[in-house]
Amino acid sequence: MFTPRTTARTVGILLLAAFVLYGVGNSLATTSSGIPSTVGLVMMLLNSAAVIAIGVLMLPILRPHAPAIAIGYLATRIFEGTFLAVGTIALHLHPKPHRLDSPTAPRPKHLERTARMSLLLRAQVATAAHDVVPAWPLDSFIAVNPLAGAESRPFGSSAGVSHTRPIADYLADLERGRITLDDLTTALERRVPALSRSLTIDGRPTTASHIAALDLTMRADAAAPAPRPADELDPDPVDDYLSAWLSAYLSPDPLWAMPHRDRGFYGAWRALAPGDRSLPRRVRRRIRELPAEPDLALADALAALGVSGSSTTEVLRTHLRSLPGWVGHIKWRAEKVGDVDLTSYLAVRLTLIAELGRGTSPSEATRPKPSALEETLARAERVAREIVGGDPDPDVVALIARVLAEHPPTEHPLTWQLTYEESYRRPLLAGLQVAEPPEDRPRVQLVMCIDPRSEGMRRQLERDDDVETFGFAGFFGVPIRFSRYAARGAVDALPALLAPRHHVSERPVDEAGADRSVSAGRRWDALASATRVADEATATPFALAETAGWFYRARSALRTLAPGLDGRLARLLSPGRRAPATEVTVADSFTPEERVSLAETAVRMMGLDRFAPLIVLAGHGSLSTNNLYESALDCGACGGNPGAANARAAASIFNDPLVRSSLRERGIDIPDDTHFVAAEHNTVTDELRMLDPHLIPATHAARVQEFLSQQRDAGDRLTVERASLLPGSHSRTTPAQVRRRAHDWAEVYPELGLLGNAAMIIGPREISRGCDLERRVFLHSYRADMDPDGTALETIMTAPLIVAQWINHQYYFSALNPATLGAGTKTVHNAIGTIGVLSGHGGDLRRGLPWQSVGLGSDLLHEPLRLSVIVQAPIDRIGRIISGNQVLRNLLDNEWISLTARSTSASPWLRYTAYGWDSLDHTPHTEGQQQ
Amino acid sequence: MKNLTRMTRLEVIVPARDAPAIRELISSAGATGYTSVSGVSGIGHHGPHSGALLFNEYDTLTMLITVLPEDRAEALIDAVRELLSMSSGVMFVADTYVSRPEYFQ
């Protein structure tokens, strides 16, 4: 017989053992660790035995005090142990999912006829989904134009979307001087060239644009409500139902996988929905009789709804507009993963709607509108009164009405928006220098991503004349799929415009040390994984709380009260700190010719015509805690990942003697004393970390240290500069306080990301060096004389410019449509695996950026301005590139972005229009220069 | 054309972003394969297209070529025509002859 003390010790040991057995056992049973999964299953079953044993051992201790509780405790433990054992056995018996519908798998004969019959329907689904923009998952967030499908049509023509702010906001800007009447008349004459004509009204000379501007400023209906970060649209019950099923199917619980998942979304739903009591019995019975193929089910549902022929595509399009977040993600997933497609989704949706007896084509109510003539006359009379100062003559009203008819109210919002953009672009252009290229060899050259956040760091570092900086796409022209040494999985560190073709990994410098480091990392991972599993599984959280709750309580207190200290401790203890010294395996993934070509392309694209002894290639990443949108703050050119791997790969290529020798033959002579080093800029803390320090030669160590010291000062200045805009900061905020945000798990504004982005400058740095561009401008270095055939400029205009445009429109539409094209406030987000978020517990998968990326409270922080592209390069070269690329023609001719260019720094600025180049009417103003 | 079997050849040129939908239709139509040429250049209804771009495969044109028996081609032609009704692109259909018809059945 045990003594109470022995029993207590045994129970304690069993509690700890149960925790370890289940956590480790589960990891072994559900992952490919190399150890047979049966070992994990046995461990999980031993956990059940331990759980029951605890109940048995506690019985004699508890019974003398409370017999009923003692029996209840034993029963609970027996139930828990049995429940876990049954689950464990079920896990073992459940077959591994596999794909049946692989496009390369031979199709059974009996399905061939079905496939032929459904071909047209599949084409109709694809047609209906043509404008749907694929939505990347949250762990590799890619900024996209949510209206990319409409880029072949004029900006502003998409229904149901706010393309501009409320007119009241522009009027408020006019009142406070943010925009001027000059900007307004300029915008009017650009949008309606006929308005530049002169007129005489009541004996007074004026211009048609002045009249139209008066009309704009006197709009009686201008007091529209401002945009609000509304979170919840009224959800439709069918939408909620589908959202729940899609969540369960696409983000399966790691322990309890959805049965029949291998049949695809429609097949799994068809098999399981008859048991779903939330559906009426009649509907469940009908689902049992549905055809096995989603195409046929969709065809049946359409027939039941009376939809056929040419109306089919439109009806399908209407249904794809519901749950646009899920629909966008399904489109992405169909292409990249293949376990779901829109035909399956529509088959479920329309079957449900047909069986529930709901309508198919929600009609939009149309409001009666006053006649255009009456409205124009009323506006004309208002303007005429303002001009003549009393009752106007009918002829004057008629003359003004003719002018106003050329600029109807439907055009007013876009005119205001152009005015708003003109008021930003005019001083920006005026601030750009007429400068000669520098001649002296600089001490250090720093190449950073075109990301607007780099502009601040570059400007601060350039306070030292011996530092020269360049802007280049953050993947440094090296598109790779990257995996760390001995790590599982890989990330696609390249623009979303490219498919990964080169897999780069790491090779340790010291094999033995690396093995020790990896073993330590794996032990750490096993502990973290066991804790996570114990925390998430059905019954083990009790045991976890009993055994490790005290530790987590202390950790939570530390994280809350001293996030900076907690971050430092986590860094000290994390295995990443002991990561082995490695080299990236660039030479294994790229042929010598490819490496030379990549290097030459990079040099010519950024106009690197001379080489400092030390050249730093700095990628960027963002560190924050408890932030589902962390990857939205990482590098867009690296596919929503940090840019460190690409910087390391590029440095390795540039330091390769073989590459340098081949570059010399191509006229690019990198001196022998030049060394490239890779670094990473943390955009939350503005710290720069040298990567691969073991590869820095002794000859350059002192220079690197000197540069890092300079950078620390520049980082401090930049952090203080950024603090002036960060919510919750003030003029006395210290850099340390700003940096603490990286570790603060309650911080919803770790940084402001690319907030404010408004322009892109493609040209030599000397034209913008010294200008404070307020971290709002994408800066891509370019020197026309380094690019004789224009290939480099074409690459810049068809890749970095497109990525910048995607980002710009993502911010633009998230700001103007926070409820539909933005993700709403972070504070109520619930993660669906790594796919995305819901607001609260239901509704659609949210798209776009959270409100905390564009606004504060009910006010916008982001100024929604379409990207103003500014290029210094020969005009005919720019024109040729635009003519040859439909994507640029669409964006420019349809006014999604604007383009202003000059051939050299001494040439006048020209504005691109769909009809050719036009000179800027306004001479550069000096007031409001961005100096 | 002795010892050759007549089949139907489809050539479809579309923006690269629309190519996955065409590929899916080709597979669904029972074609046993296709050839894909990315970055094709030329001049068409929407103006010139410069061809392959160094860092952008998304905004170029792709040409997809497939060959299949006549009895399966008609459904695919109808489906591709439906798809092209909403997007830019062209489809060319021609008779062709193959030496090993079993490859295309």
C-alpha cells in the first residue's frame, strides 16, 4: 500500500509523464520524423493509461474527504483516458489523404462522358471568375490590386466599389490648403481638355475650367458620410454556412481531419452534409441523392433554378460576388494546391440555394434620378449667382449650363481625386534636382529595396557624403525558393510575377558544429511542438495547465509588463541565435552563365557604374509579435517574405571570382578590393543586421564596423522620425520605446508599413538625394547610359513597377473600402489556419489590409493616391516600352497610374497621355517643396 | 498523308494569367497532353506584345497547343470560345495528321 506521500509523488510523475507522452507521441504519430508512427501511437496509448492511473491512485486519497467527488474524479479520468485512446486508434486507422483528381491521373472511362458534358459549364465558371483576383494565404501575404481584373477598363468603372473619398473630404482639403484651386482647374483641363477655352460671362473674361471649378466647390450634396472601418457586413445564412464548411475543409484540424477530404470539397460535403442537423431534413435527404461529380450537381442546380443558356455566366458571376474573400482564395488554391476549385464551390452553393428555395439573382434597387437637364440647370444657376452676384440673366445660365454639361456630376469624384494627386505630384516634381552624377569613389555603397521604408534609412545614412545608396527590387534579381539548412519546407522568395525555378539552401561551414546546433534546435522544436499540441488537443490542456501553468503565467506577465525584456530573453534562449554559420548554395542552383547574367542585369538595372570598397546589399523584414499580418510588412518583391536569403545569394554571386571575370569581359569591372556583404533591415526597429559575418574578410571588417556604427545613429534618427506618425507615440518617444513594439503582443501598430505610398521614381539617385520624400516613394535607381538597348528599363517597368502598383492599389482600396476590400479591424480577427482571417466567428474570409494598416479610429491615416510614376530616361525609349506591353498600356491608358518623365535632368517634364506626351502647363512652384 | 491519322489541332494564345483555365479545359476535354509556349510576341487586336519579360511571367502571352481526335475537339472548341468571350486571346483550329494516333486517344 502506498503512503499518501508516495502516492502524491507518483501522481506528480504520472502528470508530467502524461504531458510528455501525449505531446511527443502525437508529434511522432502525425509528422514524418523518421521514427515509426507506431512508436508515437504507443506513447499516446500509454498517456491514456497514465491518465486513468492518476484517477485510480487519487481515489483512496480523496474518498475519506468526499466520496462522491472521489468517484466523480475517477470517472472523469477514466472517460478522459478512454476518449483519448479511442481518438488515438481512430487516428491510426484513418487513411492518409491523397488526391484523386490529379490532372495527370488517368480518368476512368465512365467519367469521360461526364467530363465532356460539363466542359462548357467549366468554361462558363472560368469566364464568370475571370475578374476574380487570386488571394494569397496569410503566411505569404502578397499585396494585389483587388480590382486587377478590371485593369483593362477605365479606372472608376467597377460597380459597387468606392474609387474616391467622399467629396466633403476633398472640400475640407481645399479649405485647409491641402489642395488648391489651381490644382482643381489643372485637373479639370486634363480630364476635359475643352474646358481650357476662354469665355466672357456678364462682360467678365473667364475660362470654362474656372466655371466648372466653381461648380465643384459649390456642390450641395457634398456632405456625404466619411468612410468608416465597418467590420461586419450583414452575413447571409448560406454564406455563413459555406464559410464554416470551407474553413473546416481548407484548414483541417491537425488531429481530427475532415472525413472524406480526399474526395474534394464537393465530395466531402456530399458525404457529410446529410448528417448536418442545421439543414432541414428534406434538404439532407436530397443531398444523399446528388450526383458524385460536382459538374453534374452544378448543372442540376442551375436547371432547378431555371438558369440556362447565355444567362448562366452572369448568374455564376453573381454568386461568385458573394464571399469574395473565399472565392479569391479558392482561385489561388486551385492553381497552386489543387485540392479545391470554383466548380466544386459553386456546386455546393447553388445546390443549397436550389434546395432551400432561395432566389438566384439579387436585384439592385434603382433609385429614380432627376433629369440630367434639370440638374445641370440648377447647378448652372448656382454658379451664375456666384459670378454675377445676384439674379442671373437666362442667357448666362444657359451658357454656364453648356459648360457644366461637359463635366457631369458622375465625373466629379474622379476630378477631385486627380486634383488631390496633382497637389502631391506638383511639389514632388519641383523638389527633384537638376544634378550631375557624382564622380568620387564613395567609401560605402548601400543597395536597398525600392520599398518606401528604405527611403528613410537611405536619407539618414546619406547625411554622410561618403555613403552612396541605390534602390533595387528587394529580391536583388535573384528569384529563389529557399530552405534553411536541415529545415522542413521552403519559402518562395521571389516576386509573385515569377514561378520558382531555382531551389537554394544552406551549406554549413562547420559540419560538426552544425549538427550540434540542429540537434539543439530539434529538441527545442519538439518541446515547443509538444506544448502546442498539448495546448490545442481536446483534453490535454488540463494537464498542461496543471504542470506548466505557473511558467506560462509568469511569461505572460513578463510579456505584458516588459515586452522589450521578454523579447531580449527570447532571443537569448532561441535556437536561432545558435544557428550554424552557413553559405547559400547558389552555385548548385544557378549555372555560371546564369550567375553572370543575373549580376550583369542587376548592375545595369540599378546603374551601378562604379564600385565602393564595401557594398552592402540590405534586404528587409519586419519583426512583430502576435501579428497575423506580419508577412504584409515583409518584402513584397520576395513574395511576402524577409529578403535576407536573396541578399545573401546576391552577395555570393557578386563575390564569385568567376562572375567578376566574366563581367569584366562584358565591360563591368568590379575592383578586386570591392567586397559585397549581405544585411537585413528590420523595419520595426530600423536596425541593420549583417548576415554571414563569417564571410566578411579581415580587410573589410573595420569598414563594416564603421558602417554599422553609422547605421545605428541613422536608425535612431529614423525611428524618432517615424514615431511622429505612429499611433501612441509622441515627441518625447525614445527609439527604445518604438523598438519595444516588435515584442509587444498587444501592439496593433508595430509599424506603419507602406502607409502613405504615393509615387515611384525611376532614375539616378542624385535627382532625389537630399529631398525628404517622407517614406512615401518607391525608389528604383536607373541610369540610362548603362542601359543602351532599354532592356533594363523594360524590366523595371514590367516588374518592380507592377509590384509597386499592386501594393499601391492594395493600400488605396483597403483605405476606401475597409469593409469590403480591406480586412477590417485586427482586434476581432480570428485566424483560419494560415489561410486568412474572419472578423469574429463567421462571415467571409477577409481580403486586403487590416484597418490598422490604413487608419486610426474612424480617420484615415493613409492618403489614397494612385501611384505617380516618375521616370528619368529617354522619352522615345519609355514610349517604345509602353507600346510593347499591354499591362502598361492598360494601367496608363485607363488611368490606374500616371506617368511623368524627362529625358535628362535638364529636360522638361512631360506627362504621358493616351494620345501622346504632353508638357506640364505649370512651371514648378517653389512653395511646399519637399526639402 | 499515307499511314497518318487525321486529328484536330487547337492553338490558343491568351494572357498568361488566363492560361490555367485553358489548361484545365484541355485536360477536362480528354486531351492527353498539350504544349505550352510562354512569352510569345507579336501584334494583335490589342496592339503589340513584346514577348518574354525577365522578371514577369504573369503579364506576357502564352500559346497552348493541343491535338485531339475530332470527336472530342468540338466540345473543347465551344468551351474555349466561351472563355474567350470575356477575355483577350485568339484560337486557331486546323486539321492535322499524326503518325501515332494512340498517343492522342
